[in-house]
Amino acid sequence: MSKSKARITAIGSYVPERALTNDDLEKMIETTDEWITQRTGIKERRIAADEEFTSDLCVKAVENLTESFNKSIADVDMIIVCTITPDFHMPSVAANVQAKLEIEHSGAIDVNAACAGFTYGLHIANGLVTSGLHKKILVIGAETMSKITDYSDRTTCILFGDGAGAALVEYDEEKPSFISSYLGSQGEAGINLYSTNLSNRMHGKELIDNGYIVQNGRQVYKWAVTTIPDGMKKVMQHAELDVNQADWFVPHSANLRMIESICEKSLFPIDRTLTSLEEYGNTSSASIPLALHKGIREGKIKPGDNILLYGFGGGLTHCGLLINLTL
């Protein structure tokens, strides 16, 4: 990875007001708080209102960013929204965000890398800023997963929630945030986690064509706990560091048992691992920025800390970044 010239200068987040607890789910499907907690670590998740969509969550997260760090976004020249739950097939969520925030001179694109979306978005922003093509980029991970969740399917509806997180990436040669990266995909395994749109076949196999998210949890779990520890090692090797030299690990908040297994296999201590799943569930592209912002608010993350971010999910895709955060 060439020397970065990009710095993360601000972070913000937002979750909808409505909470859906495990007790609430007990009244909807055959499950219990104990069963959900033991298998996932999730206690509740936030649910967007009927007329609240991904672009609305994005705007709220950016507003939180600007207020928290006293930042102007008037001169942002690119907006990258990472999501699998866009308001529309077209136009992009990013274009809607540009309009709602009234940013006059900005490009706008969506990135679909599922639960790896936010780390992919940061990776792209680092490249665009370091190359000199752009100076100031908003990277937003946002999802309204509740709108593609089948609440009669007890294996998936216990997992997903809604939320958004945003980061501002600016040109800075003196204090760049990005140290190293490693990313990849295993597209042939994409059939284990999908939501149909136009096609009902993938790699020659028939899909469940109901418009909801469909997951083979066992296969995704197996892939994650074998792929991510190796990816963590490669991110740190590119920085000529050992995995334990990261101050914090912020993985995609998919499932606490999965994260515990990843930490065990990578020999990274769970007490230096930050998640957002207990309060917010699996928020896909939003889970990493929600956990990151929470760690900053709670005073756990200190200026200058080296933080290993790792997103992984549908595709199947993954992306790890080692960043140095000085806000």
C-alpha cells in the first residue's frame, strides 16, 4: 500500500428511535431472550419508521458528524454511501444525500459490498484522496435492514437492525490515517447470503425469490472464522506489525459468537474488541462506524490509537484496514 495522504477527521452516527427488543420478538415468533442472547449476543436492535429510509439515516449521521466535530461539509467533493438497502434502484442514495444536504459540487456513488461496505468505502476514499483526485469525501455506511427482513423467519429476523455511521476523509500529508489494507472476495459462495432482485438464479442454482434477505448462517460462519483471522494477519503484516500491536479491533458486528471465535483464532483479546451488536444488532454496512463512534464517545479510543477495522459479508466479500485515528 503506497503512503497515504488521507486522514479521517470526523465521525458521526445515528440510529432510529424505535427499539425492537428480544422480549418484543418473543411475542412475534417462537424464540426467547435467552436463546437469542446465547447464540448472537444481541439484546435489541433499532427499526426505522415506515417513512424513514436509508438516505434519511445517512443525513442524520452526517449532521451528527458536523455537530460533534464542528465541521463544514459545504466543500465535500465526493459522497460514497455504502449500503445494500437503497431507497431506490436509481437514483443512488448518495445522490439523494447530496440533495438533502445541499452540497453543491460533489460526486455521488453507492457501494454495494454488504457488511464489508464501510471498510470498502474508506479504502476507496483513501485512494481517491491520496491520488489527488479529491480533497474531501464523506463515507457513509447506512442500512434499513428491517425493510428486507422476513419477520416470520426466526433464523434471520433476530439478527438485523437499522442505523448509519459517517466519516469525513480529507487530504493530509502530515497525519494520514491509513496504514495498510487487505481485501478480497469469494463470489462462488455468494449463494449463502443474498437478497433477490431481477434474477432468481446464481451460479446455476435456484434462489428463494421473496425479496427478503436469505442466509445460510452455518456456511457464512464457517467462511468468516477461517477467512478473517488470516486477513487480519495480512493487514498487520503489510504494516510490518503483529496482530496484537493493534490497540483496538473493530470487526463487522455480525454475531458475538462469531467475533469471539475470530478473536480466539487470531489470538486477539476480546476485551480490546469493539462491537455495536448488543444494542443495535447486525446493521450490515453501519455496524463498524457505529462501534467506532461508540468507542470514541465512551473514551476507549484515544488519539493516536492504531485500530484494525474488518468488514465481511455478502458477496462474499471482506476488507480489512489498519488506521491511526487522531480526531
